[in-house]
Amino acid sequence: MNTFDLEDKIMKCWSVTDDIDLVADVVGEEYMRPESKDKLLNLLIGMREMYNVRFNNLFDTFENMVHNGQFRATRFEFTEEELDSLEDAFPPMADEPLPEPTGTFEYGEPKEEIL
């Protein structure tokens, strides 16, 4: 999952406020005692506003995290001993040139930048 998937999921959750509006429209058209209808519509309007505030807060947090680079890949730091063991596991390549590529290669979706 990347930041765009997360943003898409946040935006889809926001549709709950549209669902509440739809229910309020249906209730407004149904025959009910006026005091019952008013009470139910006020509850629905309150729920809609509450979810709007929650989703605005959530999205503000998401935007701040993106702005602060909190979705970038983790940068690994190694001790000298760990670096030595990596060098032992992966010996340096010979100084001979690499062979010419053969066949075709298609690029996929770009990967996120790793710092």
C-alpha cells in the first residue's frame, strides 16, 4: 500500500456523510409525526457534522504526515560489523564490463523514492 491507496481509502470513508444525507432526504419525505421527524433529522444532521469533523481531522493528519515525509521508505543504518558481514556475503564485482542487454524490458509503475 502506498500513500495514494491510503488517501483513496480515507476519501471513500468520507462517503458516510453522503449516506447520512440520503437517509435524511428519505426521512424528510416519509410521513411521520412532525416532532419525531424533527428529532430524527436533527440526529442525522448532528451525525453528519460529527463525521465531517472527524474526517477533516483525519485528512489533516494525513496531509501533515505526507508533508513531513513520514511515508518515505525507512533508511537503514549499519554498524561497522554489519557492513563487514555484508561485504563478506556479497564480494565486490569483477572490473570487467557488463554484457550488453538482450531482449526487451518494460518499465512498470515508478517506485517511491528511497532516501
